[in-house]
Amino acid sequence: MVGVVACLAVAAIHVLDQGGVPGTKGPEYVQIMYYALEVAGVVAAVLLLANRARVGWLLSLGVAAGPIVGYVLSRGPGLPDYTDDIGNWAEPLGVVSLFVEGILLILAAASLVGLVRRSH
């Protein structure tokens, strides 16, 4: 159940960050990545609820790792046409997002390892 909540929380945090639905987060490719992440978070949560654990946890890994990588790139070197957040490491919503994504990443990895061990 923690995985379901974490997936939905990642999606909700990014909806808040873009200013709601449909929201605006420029440039366009960043907005598209936000939409993809939000949909993936909801789909992963549904898969976990539907006992599709292997697929749900695999998708959850992406829901967790994708925004962590995006956060580091956008705060570090910046992204093409998206340099507003360079050096903005302590942005409160970003820190909350990293915390939730970190928990989800650990939980998804541990769950997948457990599933693989049980299947062998």
C-alpha cells in the first residue's frame, strides 16, 4: 500500500508543481515529461492495486528514478531551454518530491528483488 500512495504522491506533487491540470511547465518537452510521469504514477498505482506486482514495481522504478534524474539535471547543469532551476536545490516541493521518490525507489527495488528470488 505504501507503493501505491508513493506513486500517487509523485504524480500529485508534479501536478502541483506545474500549477494544476492541465498546468504549464515550459519548455514544452518538460511539460510532456511531467504529463508522462503523472500518467505513469497513476498507472503504476493501479497495477500495484490490481496485484500486477512485477509490472507495477518496474513502472514504479521509473516513476521514482525519472524525476530524481530530472531534478539533478535541472538543478545542476540545467536542461536545454530550461535553466530557471539551476542551483535551486532547496526548493521545498522539490525536496518533498525527492523524499517520496527516494522511498519509492528503495521500496520498488526491494520488492522486485523479492519477487525475483521467490520465482527462482
